[in-house]
Amino acid sequence: MMTDPISDMLTRVRNAQRANKEQVAIPFSKAKERILKVFADEGFVGDIQVEGEVAQKKLVVKLKYFEGRPVIETVERISRPGLRIYRGKDELPRINAGLGVAVVSTPQGVMSDRAARAAGQGGEVLCKIY
């Protein structure tokens, strides 16, 4: 039994990048798909595809490299099942002086910290990536 599927997803991406893999497969969930779409929109990963049948769906994520080095330097879980971290719109973190992204779950959906500030929304800070 997996207690934190989002941490598992982040670990799979981190390990695949360290092993210089071209892509990584992750068990499907809508929450993971939304988080990965934020990563793709911000340019940290390439194409995301959903493969498989209903019970065996998986997300296949193409990883990005620049000059032989992974685009993702660090990916960390912030809010976790044992300790949820919520921030208002004015308290959302700025990651790496704006070069990184915090993924925030807001009432309007999962989005980057910049998009949440622009929408005037706070929420649960799921993870950070830079």
C-alpha cells in the first residue's frame, strides 16, 4: 500500500533523470496528471501521454535534458499527508528567486505559484521544482 502517491511520482521522475532515462512511466491518477501538466507548462518535462486500459492506466512522461544535463535540478514534496502546508495568495513561496515553480492546489485547480498569485488564490503547496 502506497501512502503518498505524489511523493512516489516525484521520486520516480527524480530517479529517472539521475539515470538519464528518456521517459518514465507512472501509475495514473488525475492529481498526478494535473501536477505533471504544470511541470510541462513550465518547461521542466516534455510530452505527457496516458496509456493503457482503465484499470492499468499509466502516465508516460518524456524527460528533458539540456546539454546532457537534466532540466530538473531539484524536485521536493512540501505538503505531505502527515503535515499539510496551506498558504494564502500573499504567502505563496517564490522558488529560487522566480526560476523555480511551486505547484499549488487551489479551489480553481492545480496551478503554478505564479498563476495562483495572478488568480488571487492561495491553497495547498504540493511541491517545488527548479
